[in-house]
Amino acid sequence: MDGFQAYGAGKAGGAFDPLTFLRQPQTAIRILCWLFSIVILGCVANEGYINRPEEVEEFCIFNRNHNACNYAVSMATLCFLCSTAFLALDVYFPRISSVKDRKKAVVADIGVSVLWALVWFVGFCFLANQWQVSKQEDNPLDEGADAARAAIVFSFFSVFTWGGLTLLSLERLKRVSFEEEYNKLFSPPLA
């Protein structure tokens, strides 16, 4: 097996090639996750709260439930930071020389991706439910309705993007495990 790649990366070292990096499916999906978190954060933080003239305090557009808005803002912020950190790890990944460290990075990517897929599934269900039971008299002018719908839709899309990252990381882990077993069986013994 020429060109052995440990966990989806070639031999450590070499120059960083941005075009190759951007063409990787994992990078493209991770950038989508990053963008979706920005959209959700922007929608809820910008138009998720309404201030009515007769009330002193603003309220969340999702059924006046501040927990719904807080959940969306918190998770979108954390998701943005997590996506940024794993994009940086993806850039640094080919320079990791230890196969054990690469395996740890791939396993961490799998765990984080599964966690975020579940978090966004819960977020989608929570936001959709709260939007469904919102009362028309709380927001008669439908202020922020499009932003609320966009936050719900992008929460739904985020479930699939993080799920896709999980599958790609699992594939990378399986591919390398197979290559390691192959090399153990068919490589010549060291003298």
C-alpha cells in the first residue's frame, strides 16, 4: 500500500496547500457548520427578542420563553467556537507526526460531531415547538418571524451537517484501521 496515510493525512510535514484543504469534504461541511451557527446566532440575537411599548422588558419571540432564545444563542456561539477550533485542527492535522495523536484527534472529532448533532436536534425540536405554540397576540405584526423560521431551519440543517461530519470521521477511522492491519500482515519483518 503505497502512500500510507495515517487517519486521512499523509506523512507529517510539507507545505500547507489551501486548495487541497478546501477541496476536502470534511472541510467543506465544517465550514457549512460554521456558517449555520453564524446564521442562527444572528437571527436569534438580532431579531429574536421583541420590545413592546406597553411592557418594560423585552421578550423572546419563541412563545415568550427566554430559555429558547438563550439556548439558541448559547449553542450557536459554542458551535461557532467549536467549528473554528476543529477547522484549525484540520489545518494542523497533516503536521501531526504521531499516529496515536492523529487517532485521538479523529476520535475527538467523532465525539464532538455526535454531540453537536444531538444538541442541534434538541435545539430544532425545542425551537420548532416553542414557535408552534407562540400566540399571535404576543406579536401581532409578526416582527422577527422570518428570523425565527430561519433559526429553526438552520438548526435542522445543522443536524445533518454535524451528522455528515460524524460519518466522514468514522470513515477516516475505519480506513486507517484497515490500512494498519494490512501493513501488519503484509509488511516485511524488520531485521
